[in-house]
Amino acid sequence: MKVLVDTCIWSKALRKTNLSTSIEVVILEELIRLGRVQIMGPIRQELLSGIHKKSDFEILSKKLQAFPDLFLQTSDYELAAKMFNLCRTKGVQGSNTDFLICAVSKRYQYPVFTQDKDFQLFAKYLPIQLFRA
């Protein structure tokens, strides 16, 4: 089974200062080894945004090139907006990217690997699966 990995997991694994082997990093490394990791363009953009040094940007960009982006369709963006609207009526807030992740997860039937607790709230109202190691 493929797994859609959220920005927070990638960030934890890619931090220069975080050389520890947290369980999330160990799991991500295993998923990579098994060829199960999926990424999408907006997650790639979040990971690369805010990198000040051009050399650091280039290094990370090159590393991420090993993971092709999932193909996104117009219907993914429309479903993300519907999901956003539904959750908002339930008092649940999230970012546009989070809801796009939910929409893409649903279409591809890939669970989301995240530490973002918002996704637990989304899962109460949306047909998404969260990855459990």
C-alpha cells in the first residue's frame, strides 16, 4: 500500500538539527525503502518554501526529485473545497493544502502519514484514512 506523506513528517526527517531516530523518521525511512512513499506538488512546495540559502534549496530539491509528484486533477481541487466547506460547517478549520491532501488521499485511496492532529478532526467528517504504523 502506498502512503501519502504530509509535510510535517518530511520536515522532521529532513531537519539538519534532528539527527535522532524518532519513530516517524524510522517509519518514513522504511516506507522509502519499500517504495511506498507518495508526495504531491503542494507538499513539495511547502518543504522548499522558506529555505534562505540557495545551496540548501538545491540540495533538498535534488533529494526530493527521487519522489515524483502525484498527478492532480481539477476534481481534486473541487473536492478539497467541498471538504473545506463541510469541515467549516462543523467548526473544524484547516489549510487549503490540508484539504487538498485529504482530497488526493481519498481519490488515490492512500492513507495520510501525518502528526498534524487536525487530520484526526478531518477524519471524523471526511472519508480519509490515516496511516497507522
